Amino acid sequence: MRTLILSAEDVAAAVRHVGLNALMDEVIAALHAACDDQHGNETYDVPKREGFSYDNPAVGLLEWMPLLKRDVEAFIKLVGYHPNNPWKRGLPTVLSSLLKFDTTNGHLRVVADGTLATAIRTGAASAVASRILARPDSSTLGLIGAGAQAVTQLHALSRLFPIREVYVCDIDERVAQSFARRVETLRLDDVRFHVCAANEVAGAADILCTATSVAVGGGPVFEDGALLPSVHINAVGSDFPGKTELPRSLLDRALVCPDYLPQAAREGECQALPPEQLGPDLMQLVRGCGQYAANQTRTTVFDSTGFALEDYVVLGVLERIAAEIGLGLEVEMESRSDPHDPYAGLAGSPAAPLRIGVDLKEAVAAGGLQRPGKNR
Amino acid sequence: MRTLILSAEDVAAAVRHVGLNALMDEVIAALHAACDDQHGNETYDVPKREGFSYDNPAVGLLEWMPLLKRDVEAFIKLVGYHPNNPWKRGLPTVLSSLLKFDTTNGHLRVVADGTLATAIRTGAASAVASRILARPDSSTLGLIGAGAQAVTQLHALSRLFPIREVYVCDIDERVAQSFARRVETLRLDDVRFHVCAANEVAGAADILCTATSVAVGGGPVFEDGALLPSVHINAVGSDFPGKTELPRSLLDRALVCPDYLPQAAREGECQALPPEQLGPDLMQLVRGCGQYAANQTRTTVFDSTGFALEDYVVLGVLERIAAEIGLGLEVEMESRSDPHDPYAGLAGSPAAPLRIGVDLKEAVAAGGLQRPGKNR
């Protein structure tokens, strides 16, 4: 059976075909629609992500993020987080793969590079939440942390808000300084960029995005002080127990909305708060968006830890484009062999008959294997 | 970065190259060696498998089985179990994919079809356990359930024991009758095959393998009675809570060895027994094989639920062969894009500049998206 392989270059070609803005718009709309699903949690089964955490051969995390769309299909994202990748290896911090399975028969339908998809969906999720919680006339965006995630935060928010001023900072001054150049692709000709300190960024923002690699216990990344009362914050960086970006006093007065509660309560800003202090999650927000829009005048936080539904939505969009223009490689991954005979597909043509291989005696003589009874 | 794609045909080519017996011998030896690892549980981190279970669009399971080899690499098997595949869709019950990751940077190194690998490793695991627990002169093999798994049980055990008589049964008489034909590939010219009832199979066996698709609560698959006192049983079929194959009275008098305790206690034969009644697991068995060989004269059970270490070992063998003869497809899955700019790889040549796409106003006009403030 055929498996569609979508490499980074295929994903890039898909983006080039529709255009970056059209792709972001489609992802925002599709994520909004998925969250708006009337059946919501009955439609999707999204276990918390789990993973391996290690210090050797590098500091890193490798996680799996499964999703079942009931009666339809299954999905899993496999994602590596290696914070030293950019400066040690010239690679993105986050590398990932997106896989989709046919739940009729277990067939692996798609394997796609998830690196760009992850960046885009994180921006799109902030856009979906901000559309409900931020003032519609928000024109000043603050970015604390100016790496890869900041690019898609600006991109996604610029699709929904009349952004004119962007205040930006990063612990690495060069990263902050290069930000305006790195977003030239977006052709935001009317936007002015200002590099300044974190507290100034926070104080200026109608919408503030924190997307830092702050260490566990190293937060907050700015001080609570002169923020606008109606500021909406997309907290993107928290993704590990003990790693949070926002001041507790701010969380205490804000409406704090997790993207996905089981995960945000463990590794997002929500871990700082008792359950009764938490607001609606992203699906609840979208389904009740009229009701929650009243919060646009107060301080609100979208606690974005990143969950599998977002990645699943992007993969659907990429598959649609790939099918439209014939992108990707189709590989006959699984054989349609005799279900009762695992060796059926192996026999070669009569001219090249199956070789059964060396006799076990040779293997034993080679020291690779011992017959039973020779245990010591 | 390059990802190696090994399709079913590549795996078949690898097997053809070394020969089926040599491959089985190498997998048995490699699994034994992995279990014999002095550092054992410190070397490997193997979480219990988790998964989705569903009834629609088909009865099925989709599971993920991760493994971390500390300081070396990470592995995950994704496996579908769809019991109606053979008769409804002409597909194997078990389809799977094996993925390997570089823990230096999160890079996806390999994606391989796991269908044949799963069949082979299940045989190899029984061989590793039987080598320690079964009498070395075992010459009569009993097979209850004569599907795909029975083929590799016979194959693996025939590499270590002087098998001369094979007694076989299946709830589907045609599957039992076709067994001898289906194992002709193995060229076991001295072996005689007998189709008979389950209790006769059990009574005749020096080594008995149960590999059935018995329903939850449908066991045992034979009656405790005239079994040889020194019989060794490889119980392969239990893989779900409530699904067991062996009579409780037999378990009570046997040394019962789980392949991997956390999993066997939940979904193997071990779920019927209190923890204090359980014997050593596969790694303990191998490391103490001299000590445990004393059990060859009593009834022993290897409770084989199938765990990620076995699959990881087969993938290593397949990778070795693939590298040797240049098998598989190398795909540039992940881009080496600017780590601070997710959109860096997208710009086309000057002749084909990046298209930013339709304006949001068009998207809004098309009804796909609404600017904020329009919430109702």
C-alpha cells in the first residue's frame, strides 16, 4: 500500500504554490473550524504528549503526540526539542514528523516533515485565541523572544489585526536586531520595528507574545508593571514542568486560557495556578466565542503549549495542496502479502530463488549463536 | 537531513540477500545480546505501549511503542492491529512502521516497514526464551493457531532445536491444513506435519506455541490435562487486557516468565497471576541463563506480549544489511533551514519569487475567515 512522503522541500513547494498568507489563512480557518466542532471532545481523542528527556549525547526531548479523530483516522506527531541545535549544529530547535494512519486497516498513509508545520500552527493557534481575546484594533505587537516562533506569531497576528508597531527583544541581541530582516518575506511594509528591553516591549503591547527558551525556574521573562489593562498575551514558550514565562501577579488577575488543559496544567503557565482559577480551553473559547469576547477589555492569557490537534489540522491542509498539485513521493511501504504467511513476499523469481542462508552450524562456529544446552 | 526509507520490498531484498535463516539467526543472537547487556534496564528506557482502541470504521487498535537507548538513539514502533484485515481486506492483521531518531538533534534517521520485522522478532523472542527454558532435545513442536505468527515460531525454534514433528491446529481448518505448504520456504525436509485438535496438539508438544486471535474472555485455547511435565510454552497471542490463552491451573504450577513485566502484567498471561507468582523477565532470564536452565525439567511459560526492544533489535539488523548493499531510499526529509527563520527555505529563485498569496480580504469575502470583532 502506498504511503505519501512529504519532505521539507515538498512542504515548501506546497507553500510556494498557495502563497504564505493564503496558507496561514487556511490554517487559521481550519483550526478555528476544528475547535468549533459541535461534538468537540467526542470527536477527538488527544492523549497528553509523553516523551524521553535526556542530557546525552545532547540536552534534548523526544516526544510523541497522538490524536484519534474518531471514526475517521489517527495521527501522531513525533517531535524533537534540542535547544542547542541552532548554535551548535545550525539546525532548528524543533524538528518533527507528522504521520497519519488509516483506522480501517492500520495503513500508514502519510509521513510529512513537520518543521514548518509546527511553526505555522503555533502562530495560527495564537491567532485563533487572539481573535477572541484581544481588542480588534490591536496595532502594537510585543515579541519577547525573537527566534523562529516570533516570525510566525507576527505573521499569523498580522493576518487578523492591523499591526503597525512591533516591539521586539531577545536575550541574544543579534537575534533581536535581525528580526526585521527575517520577516521581510512577509512584506509588512507599513510596520515599524523597535528593538528594546523586555519590560518596554511588554509595556507597549496591545498583544504580547512570549516565545523564549527560558530555563526551568528562570522565569518570568518580564516584570509585571506598566502593562496595558487590556493586553492579550500569547505565552508560547512554556513547554516543560517548571518552565514558565509570565509573572504570577499577572496570571492572578488575568483570564488564563489553556490550549489543552491536561498538558498546560503540567507544562504551561497553568501549572502556576489552581484549577479553579483557569479559564476555558481553546475549544471552549472558540465554541463560546461570543460570550468570551467580553474579556477583550481585560488582561487575558492564551497558554499555548502546542497540542496535536493543531498539527493534525496543518497536515490536512498540506495533504489537500499536495493532492491538488501532485506533490510528494508515493512509496509502496507495506506489502500486500499473504496475511497468513509473513514470508510469502520474499521468494524471488525462479531465476533468483530464495536463499535460505548459512546453516546454523556456521553461525555457531562463528560464535554468534549457541545451541541450547550450552548455557553456562 | 537524509532519512532512510525502507519499504516492504527493501526489507524483502535485505532478507533475500542474507537468506532467511541467516537473518533469523542474526536476530536471535542480537536479541540475546541486547538482553544480556550488563547495564540492562539502565541502558534502555521502554515505556509501556499505549494506543487507541476503536470499533469504527473497523475494529482495531493503533499503538505506539517507544524505546530510548540511553546516550545512543531513540526508537518508536507504530503498530496497527486489525483482526478483520485478513478475511475482509486481504491484509495482514498487524501492520507497523519502525522509526529511529538521532538523540543528538532529533533528526528522523529511518522509517522502515515493520510487518516482516514484527513476525521475525516474535519468533526470535520465543527462541531466546526457549533456549533457556525448554529441553535442548525438544523435537516435537505444537502450534495452536496456525497463522502468520506460527510460521515464524516454527522457523525460529527450528534454528535451535532438532524439530521433527509439528502438531498444528487452528479454528479455521483451512489455515491449519495450509500450514505445511506455507512453511515450504523453510525447507524443513525432515519435519512431519500433523493437523489435529487443540488438546492433542498440547499433549504431544515438547514446546508449545499459542498464537491465536482468541477473543477477550474466550480463553483458554486448550484444556489443562495430558501435557508433558517438562513442556515449555510460548504464549504469543495475549496482547490485550482480558485476552489470555492458557489455563489458570497450568499457570499456577509453571514458572511464568514475562517478556516485559509492565506490559505482560496488563495484557499478557501474567494478568491472571499475583505479582509474587511471576518468574524472571526476558532480560533477567538471559542474564541468569545458567541459573534458570534448571527449569528445563518443569513446566515453563514465556509470556510474549511483544515489546519495543525486540523490534529495535530487528531494525538494527535491517539497517546493517541495507547499508552493506545500499538498500532503501534516502529522502531529504528535514531542511537545514535558518534556525531563526522558519520561512527561510521558502523563497524561490528570483525568477519565481515567493507569492504571498491572496489578501485576507479575499479570504474573508470567501467566508473562510473573519476579522476579530465580528464574533457573534
